[in-house]
Amino acid sequence: MVSFPVSLPSGPFEADWESLRGFRIPGWFKHGKFGVFIHWGVYSVPAFGNEWYPRHMYIPGRPEYEYHIKHYGPQDRFGYKDFIPMFTADKWDPNEWCSLFKRAGVSYVVPVAEHHDGFAMWDSSLTRWNARRMGPRRDVVGELAKACRDLGLVFGVSYHRAEHYWFFEGGRRIKSDVNDPEYQDLYGPAAPIKEPHEQGKLWPQPVEPPGEAFLNDWLLRAIELVDKYRPQLFYFDWWIEYPSFEPYLRFFTAYYYNRAYQWGLEVAINYKHNAMPSWAGVLDVERGKLAGIRPTPWQTDTSVCLNTWGYTNDCQYRTTESVIRDLVDIVSKNGNLLLNIAPRSDGTIPEEQVKMLRSVGDWLSINGEAIYGTEPWLTYGEGPTREPAGEFKESEWLKVKYTGSDFRFTKRGNSLYAIALEWPGEEAVVQSLSLNLRLIEDVKDVELLGHGKVKFSREGRGLVIEIPGNVQRRVMPVFKVVTS
């Protein structure tokens, strides 16, 4: 029997999964469709490799290990902790960030409150290693929450501390500051992990599971985030699926949902894999998609950079068109897109990322009615092109070449939105409507969003839409089909 360090708040939920069947996915999540994820922390200072630099810098043979010695010196003289004073955020303006997010058509904002590195981006009473006391010397989570809410954006947080249990274990095996007792409250247990041939699917597997002290600390930090900032989305990364976390995750879920009940807020937890029952939260698929429509809402999280979540000097950027196409495909399957950006350590967002967000916002300013507040149709789409489903399939689906016959569908009221994944040419043919004679006969008008009404005909091959010659080629054109 687990003894928790705090009591469960009063409310409709008990700390058992059956009780949590009463959870309902928030309306703002179902209708908002598009969020921005923010990986910003101390790891943005070296700007090399990816956000796992703090782990890899202590592992001989890794590029980060050699890079670190060359640029900063041996790990016992310059450790990860020594990057913290360099994480100044001296050009950070949370209001400017949120204005950009609003311009991009974002509905909700989810910064990483703590990554695997153990540095809290909020004013925490539970650790000295936080952004209010060190580095920026600002309550990053608190300031960003206020800036978002001032503009009507929903605010959430991401919490990755579970992986911290083993994250710095490489530093135990070499001469480094990870072994200095003075810094154990930053580097944590740095628990040894099993050799690769012993590792299971929940890689990496620790030699010993997390104990009560670590799990209580994990829980208390999560609760502090909830009580202090009232986030409406709480995103967990993958390692909470490790069995030791189950009772603590169950308790936290009931705690969070009861607090939200007291505050009158609609909230949700993002989970991955099978970390919690499907009825208790919202499934998240990392860098991947589902094959078809899921009856309940879900989410994809992916990044503007293919090779990293945090800022690096060699970010391999996706195209804006691929981001919009992903948003369309995911929404057609009853999902949301949480798109990650990677700010520099000084708090500025690279111009390439700013341009991408603005371009997505431009598309949504014309076509947003086909995204926000919509529901799946009878089928998510049609066309000859197939893409791989599942997590971490992004590099594969970005190689797929779409045609003007590939469509995705959403609906709202008596309107069906047919979104072409590639420019169809002189005419667009929606074949799925021919499969239901009543639907095709009920078509009253067709509108090309951003242009106006267009001519159409009902034929055996489907609804044939004539594209006027004066319409310029555009990214993902949307046809609004109005039925009686």
C-alpha cells in the first residue's frame, strides 16, 4: 500500500482508474485542434545534438562528449550545471511569444516545465535548481501562463521528470561533477541502467526501480505545478509507463481532476502508449499519426525540427506545407496537432520558426473553419496515397508524394470540408460523395475558401468541382460543400 505525501482534494474522483471513468475530454481541446509545444531550457545553451545533450555529454563515444571537451573542457571541471548561468533569457518577452502564437492560429500553449535534466522552469519551493533562483532568475512558467491567458490562449505544461531517475547515469561512470555530493540535488539518483541486451521495450531499464523518495518528489513537483499555475493540459512523457509510477500517476490524475473541479476548469492529461487507461486522459502519439478515425480525441506532438526538440545550431527544418498537411490529416482523424518550437537560450525564436508559424496562421486565417470546432466525417479521406501509421514514422511520411486526388474531410453542421493535400488542377473530384447518393444529391453549394462559390456537377465518379482559371495555385485548398 502506497502512502502519499499529500491528501486527495475533495471532488468527484478517487485515486482508482474505475472512478476516473467520469473524466470528460475538455471542449476547448476538442475544438481547438492546434497547440504549440515549447522545448526551452538549459540544454539550449550548448545548442548541439539535441535536448539530450545533458545526458550524452557524459557518455564517451557520443559526439556530444567530444564536443563538450573541445569547447568547454573536461566534465569534472565544466559540468552541465555550469551552463545554467549562461542560460540568461536576456531577450525573452513572453508577451511577444504569445502574440506570435495568437497570430499563428494556436489555441493552446504547452511549455516544458521540467525536462529530463531536472531544471525546473518555474518558481519551485521544492528545488533550488529552478529558473527563478538561477539562470534567467524569472518564473518562466508563471510569466508565460499570464501572457497566454491575457490573449485568451489555453495554458498547459509538460513534465518529463520521470526520466530524470536515470538520465545522468553516464556521469557516474566517468570522472565528472555528477559524482560530486554538492550537486546531487540536480543530477539526482543517476540510477544505473541495464546493458543494451537486457533492455526492454521501456528503454532504458534501471537496475533498481525508482524508490519512494524519488516518486514522492516526482509527485510533489507535479502537484506544485498544478496548484500554483492551474494548467489546463498536463503532458507526460513516455517513461511514466514504467510500473513504479502507476499508483502515483493514478493519485496525481485524481488530484488534478479534483482540483480542476474545484476551480471550474476543463483539464486533461496527455499520456503515451498504455501509461493510463484510455478513458482517463488523452492519448498522444509522438512524431506519428493514427491510421484512421479514433472515436475519442487524441493528439500528435511533433517538432519544426526533424533532428531535435530543443534549439541547436543545425536544426533541420520541416517545410511549412508539411506542417499544414499534418494538421489537416490529424484533424480529419479526430486529433490535434501540438507543434514544437525551439527558442534560443536568450529567449528569441529563430526567424525560420517565426516565418513558419506566421505562414500556418495565414493558411488558418482563410481555412480555419475547416479545422476549428469540426468533427470527423464518415471517412477521414480518400485518394491513392498511403502513409505509415504509428509513432516515430515522421521521416517516412514526409517522403510521401501526394496527388490532387488525395483529400481529407472534416464536417461542421451541414457543411463538409474537402481539403486537397495537393493542388488538383482544373477540377477537383470528390469520389467519396458518389458512394452515398443522398449526400451527393443534397449538395446545394460549393465554395472554395478564400475565393467564393464555384461551379460543380454531380457525376457517377463523384462531385466534380470546377476550379476557375483566375484562381492561383494554393497550399491545401479547401472546398466547403454545403448540403441541405
